[in-house]
Amino acid sequence: MKDTTHSQSRTEPRQTSDLRRQTAIDQVPARPLLPQLPTLSLYIHIPWCVRKCPYCDFNSHQQGSGLPEADYVTALLEDLDADLGYVQGRELQSIFFGGGTPSLFSAAAIGDILAGVERRIGFAPDIEITLEANPGTAEQERFRAYRAAGVNRLSLGVQSFGKAQLKALGRIHGREEALAAIAMARTAGFERCNIDLMHGLPGQTPEQALTDLDTALEQGVTHLSWYQLTIEPNTEFYKRPPTQPPENQLADIQELGAARLAAAGLQQYEISAYSAPGEHARHNLNYWQFGDYLGIGAGAHAKLSHADGQILRLQKTRRPEDYLARSGSRAGPASAIAHEELALEFMLNALRLTEGFDKALFCARTGLPWASIAARIDSLVARELLRNDGQRIAPTELGRRYLDDVVAAFLPE
């Protein structure tokens, strides 16, 4: 998951269908009531970008002659109106504008969306509002206007500072544009800013990957999403795979890079997320802690709980033109996570966190008793894949290396 996280934004948990089996709502057996509803976030998907990158498998579409900005704002708020029943009296703890490239939208449009959301749902006093921005479309006054509109955190899709690597990734910016965007964000008043960086890029050496990290650290970065390039289906790279560094180099990059970030005061708190103390992305944490999130926009996903124990997943109409053409609800049929799948669903998220999860959180977010998974936890602890201090469960270093196997231990029997 990436901070910009990942239709599916870089921050949205992927729908891992090989591990997850969902069932229709009316097939879900009775289960205990949830002791309380989880915290609530909102993901807003802006599906357009200047140019589709060859590695991108998100629901993003190259913009044509113009963006239907006003119509899309109207559609987003109609979409939200149809989902208000899921709010159930909760405030929004965070909002994330993902894409695509949300910074293609004007600050006025972003402000209209935020104002419309706030009229419908209460905002927590310390709400985190993040907007993804492409360094190739960065403008000083535009950043100032986003800040004035209510955005208080930026996520810059830098990916690399290397000329050859940026060209291989099909990015529309260069090193200087990336550095300028970081400076603009600071000047515009964004005290909180994430930078996305990738490693394992075509033709990239370990030294070049570490130089990218050093360059980011020199800019005073306090949050970094640093993840390895993966080749996904339905991308140009899948059709014509580039040559990536060999496995031993990828392992070296990960180990050396994590050590360098730690030495600079950025601790790894999730598989691909590093931050200074107190700078964790609240929106991302809500995903990993199995919180609830509304999703509006073309292809956006949502995960929502009911006090009766049902936990639902929704997905919105994917194609932007279809999304705009509809009215009212733009969601397909809701599906409920089967009772026997809840432990797996929770672990898919919570075990991504370096510090793991509290036992009480598992029970609160799933409605399941700890006894339902205690034997599996004990087995994984005995194999030195998890550690258990009596209250908190977390993956060991070995467990993080083989996390898919750890999560698979919670598949329904």
C-alpha cells in the first residue's frame, strides 16, 4: 500500500480476492454486536491524470481536452448523499483525495467538495485532509489555495529524483520540478507533507536508490512512502516488462534504505511507510487498524460497519463517464464480510503495522472473542513469526519477511 495507499488509491487496502471470500448479506450468520463503531474516514477519488504511467494499475484515465470539474463535484456530493446512512452519527477523522491526479482540480473545486462534505458530516476538530499532487503540475499559488480551502497535508508523487528512472517510469516531471514542489509545499504552509518514492526501478543501482532517499532526507521530509516497484496486470509494464534489479540487490536496497531512514529519525511503522514521531498518516492508520471508510468517486471502495455486527464492502461505478451519467447511488450491491472471514480481513490490514495491534482492538473491530484466534496466534509465536507481550501482537522481523504466510494462517478452516 502506498500513501498516494491507491478506484483503488495508493492508500486504499487492495481487495485480495485470492485470500478473501465474500458472501451476500442475507447469508451472513448471526454474530455478536460490535461494542462500538470504528472511526470513520472518507476517500475521494479523482480519476484523471495528465498521462497514464506504465506501472499504474489504479483507476486513472488520461485527461482529454478538458475536465468536467463542476459536474464531477456535483456527482461526488450526490454519491455521498446516498451513503449518509452509513455514517451513523460519527465524525470524519480524515479525508484523502487520491487518484489519478487530484491536483488537476482547482482549489475552488476542492473547497466546494470539502464544504459540501462538512455540511453533511461533522469533522473532527483535528481532522487530517490529504491531497495527492503531481510535481509536474505544482504551482505555488495553487498550493496556497489548496491550503486555504482546508487541505492540511500534501502527498507528492515524486517516485524518484533520478533522470533516467523518471523517464523509465513515464513521469512528467524531472528532479528540479520535484525539488521545487517540495519547497512550494513548505512555503504554502503545509507543515505535513508526504513524499512517495519507489525503488527497484528499471536500471536502478542500490547506490541510486539510496541517493533518492538521501535527497528526500535533505529536504527535511517527515513522512515517506517508500515501496518497491511491482509489475501489475493491466499495465504497460506487464505487457512489456522492464528489467529490474536482481533479488539480492532488491534485498540490499530494502535493508540499507530502512537503516538509513531510521538513522535519520524516520521509523518504519507500516510495510512501506516511514515517519518522524507524531507524523504517521492518520488516514492510512485507519485502514490498517480496520477502521471504517466511505468512498466516493469513480471506482472508489468503502468498508463500513453496523452495530449489529455486519461489516460491508461497496465499490462505486468505475468508468468516469458512467459515474457522471448516473444519479443518486453509484454503488454496486453491497457485500458483507462473512463471519468466518473476519479474522483474515483484520490480519490483512493490522499485521502490516510494525507495532501490530492490541488484542482489544481485534475484538472491538471484528466482534469476535480473542479465543477464536488464540491457538493460531500461539502457533505463529512458537514459529517466531509473531510476538505477543500479553496485550499486543506484532510480526517479528522474520514474520514481516513472510507476511503472506502469516496472514494465510487465518484463512477459514
